[in-house]
Amino acid sequence: MSIISKIFMENSVFLKKFLTRFMSSEQDIEDIIQEVYIKAHRAELKKEIEQPKAFLFRIAKNLALDELNKKSRLVTSY
């Protein structure tokens, strides 16, 4: 098992709680969690991640903010 996989499994509950700060939809949170793992795993294949826990939370935050921006643009475009 890779380091990212191990840290992800240990912190998935905390990641979900962290994402509730940004998202209210359980489905959106689950989608972001999956994308966090995929992005982190791909990054780990390219190079060693020095602080994997911080890296996972940073990806989660960035994805949540991207999703919020996308949703706000949809609302304003109508």
C-alpha cells in the first residue's frame, strides 16, 4: 500500500468533515473525496510527497473552492 493510500484511509473521515466547511451536499463531498484520492495518487506516482496529509487536505480545499466557483458562475450566468 502506498503512503498516500495509507494516509487517505486514516484521514478520510477528517477530510469529509473538513469539506463540510465548504460544501453542504453529501454527494458533492463524496465526489471531491474520490477526486482527492485520484489526484494525490497520480502525483505520488510522479514524485515523492513529503507531507502527504497536508497534501491531501490542500487538494481537498482547492477542489472544494473550484466547485464553489463553478456553481456560483452557473447561478450568475442564468
